[in-house]
Amino acid sequence: MSSTDVKSRLESFNCYYFDKDVTQKFISFLMKKGDVIAPHKTGELSYKYEIVSDATEVVLNYSRTILPLKKAFMPPRETLINFNIKNNQYTKPQISTEPKIFFGIHSYEMQSIKRLDYSFITGLPESNYLTRRENCKFIGVAYKPDEWHFAGSVGIDINETDGFCLYFYPAKNGYIVFEITDEGKNLLDEFGEGSEVTDEYLKLNEDKFQAKIKFHHNRIPEIFTHVYNSKVWEDVAQKCVGCGTCNLLCSTCYCYDVHDEIELDVENGQRDRFWDGCMLNKFAEVAGGENFRDNLGSRNRHRLYRKFKYITNQSDKLHCVGCGRCSRYCPANISLVEIVNDLIDDYTKQQQKEIL
């Protein structure tokens, strides 16, 4: 859907105006319905998602959080079972299904959850993730792209509302609040505040992305059919330090490792699952010390093929959402957009040689 189509669709929803005071009152109203998770400032330029205890501390004008929203559904570390070796018994920790409302979420972040939904439903469903997804509502907010955002290049508009029940768009000293679903309408009806929007406020700007992939997003998987042996992978490897930051901050990466830990009594223990990533040097290592991706070029290649080819072939969706975290926080200043554009250049040269 083009930006113009998204804008037209957005303007077709019923909408209200909330000033900043009413917005804070609305957050307090939501807190009575369950835990509200929203962006908070955690430094001069850093933000994180956390449970709201004070509505005034919620930040809606933010670039991105450091960790993605997936941490709420797939924690960085969690106990899968507690066990007793002597009695040969185990118990599973109970996962809460209490209502949760995620407030102030960007469109690319919402779409990353939709991608994770696919990954954890396909094949053998992952019960812990799916249990945490129960009874969740998502309320979106518009954002202004910075130099690292490139969601538009992977087909996700700034004002994409899929997955949200309400959507907040900045207006004069406040926000226009769009009713996206009946669930959102019911929340606004119960809240009972806000004023009807006039044409004076209903002016939606079309913010532009600074970072762009050269080809339309529908063509990107085609590129990866031809660049498996590209020299670009070794060029990237010359800069990469293999720290795994790109994996661990990625909105849609879901790889993990599992360890059993035994207590000092040598009877009780627990099985923990924690985030892992294909850029880490032990990730593809098997018994005997054999490593199927023992160099940084092959690891970078695998990472991008997972985002733009392998899962895409099954789901018909790119599994990169253009949040820009991997580029923004890379200690070696490696840009995913630049990698893809270099691969496009390589592919284009290949095509030109075939014509000649």
C-alpha cells in the first residue's frame, strides 16, 4: 500500500483530538485496565519500553527504543522448567495472561510482532510466546524518521495501522486519535473525553525516509537469488567485529540457546532459554568443534538471507522491518541499507554482463 493510500485510509477513520493533558489522563485510564507498557526516556538520547507507573513519564516523541518490543513476549532470559533430579519431577513456571496494553508503538515495531507471530505459530506453536500474546492491545503513534529508519524500503509505511486498535498522530499541542477497530472505539467511548476533530487539525504530513534501499521491496528477494557468492560479504567482514549486537537488537530475530543449570545440592535445577544470534562465533558450532559458519562473511550472509530470502520464501513478507537498530547501534558503523544497496549494484552488474 502506497503512502497516499495509507493516508487516505487513515483519514477515513473516526477521530478525536486529545491535548497533552487529556492524553495523560487517557494513559491513566488505561492503567486501570491492566499493565500499560510504553516508551520511557532512559538517558539523554535513549529510550526503553517499560511498565507505566506515572503517565507523565511516557514519551511519545521518540526515535526508537534500544531493545525491541519482542522482549515482552520473548524475554532475553527465561526459565522453561524447574526440575528435581532425585525425584525425576519438573514444574513449568506459570505465565501471566493478565491484560496488557502497549501504548505509543511505531508501525515497524507492530509489524515486527506480526512477523514473530508467524514464526512462532508456523510448525510447532511456541506456547510461552503465544501465551504472553493473549489479551494484548496495541496503540500506535506516528514517528519522524531519522537517518537510520528505512521501514518504507521494506514496505512498512510510517502510518501503517495494521495491528493497532487506536492510532495517535501529532497535532497542535496534542494528538489526533484515530479509531482503528471496534476495540479502540470501545476504549474511547468508555474514556469519554476528547473533542471531535475539525479540518484545522486533520492535516497529515507525509514524512520522508532518509535511508532508502534502491529497489522496490518486492524485488529484494530476487536480488538474494543471485548474490550468494558476492564479494560484498567479504567487504562487510573486513569491518564486522562479530559482536552480535545486530542479532540481539533485531525486532524479528528469535534464535535462542537452552542451558540446564544444577544447584549446589546436585538435586534441583532449572532449564533456561536465552537469546542467541547467528553472528556469534559459537552459534553454528557442532560436536567435534566443526563450525558451519566460521567466518564473518558467511555469518553476515546468513543474517541477511534470513531477513530477505529464507523466511520470506515461506511467508511472502520481508522479515526485516526497517527499524534501523542494527545500523544505529553497530560499533563498526555497518549499515544494513548500504549492504543491500551494494548487493543490488553487484546484481545489476551481473545482469549487464549477461546482456552483453
